[in-house]
Amino acid sequence: MPNQIIYSGKAKDIYATNDEHVILSVYKNQATMLNGVRKETIAGKGALTNHISSLIFERLNAVGVATHFIKRLSETEQLNKKVTIIPLEVVLRNVAAGSFSKRFGVAEGIVLAEPIIEFYYKKDELDDPFINDEHISFLNLASVDDVAHIKKETRRINGYLKAWFAQIGFQLVDFKLEFGFDKDGNIILADEFSPDNCRLWDADGNHFDKDVFRRNLGHLTDVYQVVLDRLQGLNEAVGKE
């Protein structure tokens, strides 16, 4: 049984373990939008996001990206290294979509000449506002060197993820990452990576991400299952090489 709860979020609950440097993340059957204004329970979602995120983090660990992921324990549980989260949402955009398109009046689907990185201040009561490097320094959220490292690592992660998703028929449109300091003071990738925090389109422009929920395009778990099946197929193909 989990120990004391540390944090209850929109998609996960975080518990302490017997090891002070390890936490238990329990994925919820919950989908939210507009910072939790709309909230629904969707059976099976937690197992899908846990499994997808575990597969992605395993692959990132294998290519030398430092992450908090240790192992998947069960359908909805995984063990992670405990980190001190840097209160920044790091968004990388390969293709114009969502709030980016609305903000700048740019049609969705335009491939950006170079990926664009954006920062958002993780502060629910402020609605996670868009901020820049100078705001980050003013708020003392991270040092100049930390920000440079996060940008470099985010671009490196994007290179891997774009290639992996392309192999299974998806265009990686954009995604959100979170980073934190581990027990040794190193910045490592934390949180999760699933269709909850990225956009995936197929060649026909169909959505395989949380926009299915946001825009009422179908059943969320149906498209998440497709993503999981394809990722598992990719792993099996690599294992046979």
C-alpha cells in the first residue's frame, strides 16, 4: 500500500516510499482541461498513460537522457526518483497548433522552420502564464545556465521523440516537459510523457492526443490505445534487430 501522499494532481497522485529519494506515482482515470475547469473520469485512462509514459521514459533512459523514471510497478503505478520540480512548463512546438495558433493568428498545421521553445510559469492560481527567460530570472525560478541546459536537453529529446513517433506513423506536433533537481543537484526530466501532454497527428490529420477530449472528437481511450499498441510494436521490432 502507498505511504503518505505528497501531492495530488490532475493526472497523478504522488506518494512517499520507504526510500526518501524515491516516490510512487499513481496515474488517475481523470481528464481535465482549462486548468481543471472541465473534469471527467474516463475508465482505463490511468493505465494507458502510465504504460505509454513508461515506454517513452525507458527509451529515453536507454539513449542517455537523464530522467526520474525507475520502473513501472503495475497498471497504474510507477516508481520515480524524487526531484525538486522547477516550476516551469517547457513547451516545444514543431508545428503550429492549439494556443500558439490562436495567439499569433497562424493556421494549425504549418510546420515551423525551427522548433520553438516556450516557457509557462507553473502556478495554477495565475493560470500558468506564458513567460520568458528574463521573467524566469526575475522570479528566481532557475539560473541562466539552468535555462540553457533545459533548452538544449528539450531539443535533444525532441530529436529522439520525433524520430520514434515518425516510425509508427505519427507527427509529433508539440509537447510539454517538466524538469527537476535530483538528490545530487542534477537537472533531470520528470513528470510524464503521454498523449496528455503532447499532440500526435497521423498523415490524415487525425488526432491521437488529449485534443480528442478537448474538442469532443471521439473516445480518448480508443486513440490512447492505438498509441500504446504502436509503441509496443516499435519496441518489439527493435528487440528483434
